[in-house]
Amino acid sequence: MTTSIPVTANVEVDKASYMEKVISWNVKVLLSAYGYSQTALAEALGIQRSAMSKKLKGLAAWSVADMVHAADFLKTKPESLMD
């Protein structure tokens, strides 16, 4: 017997994937606008630069804590990273 994944599950994964991309894009834009480096943001979050690179490339997820700290560093609100 084969089990199939419900269509709604795929939609939810797509939404989550899309939001990860939106967050990464907004972080990149703000880093550029302020002239900050990925390394500086990584240090502010207490992670390695390679981990920050993975987040910005969409290869690693943003935790809520990471979003809050990134927003503080980028002088914005966490919810604006998702807009």
C-alpha cells in the first residue's frame, strides 16, 4: 500500500519555502542598505559565517530567535522581514 502526501501538505511546504526566501531576500536588502556584511550579522547572531550564508541561500531555516536578533541588528521589526 502506498501512502500519498495530501495536496495541502505540499501547499504548506511551498508557503514555508516561499517565506524562507522572502526573509532571506529582505535580510540581504537591509544588509546592503546599511553596508553591513554577512559576517557582522553572523557575529550578532552568534553563528558562523558559513551558517549565515546557508540561511541567506535558503539552505538553512531561520529560527524565530534568529529573525528577532537579525531584525534588531538591522534596525527593524521581525515581522518586516516577512513582508
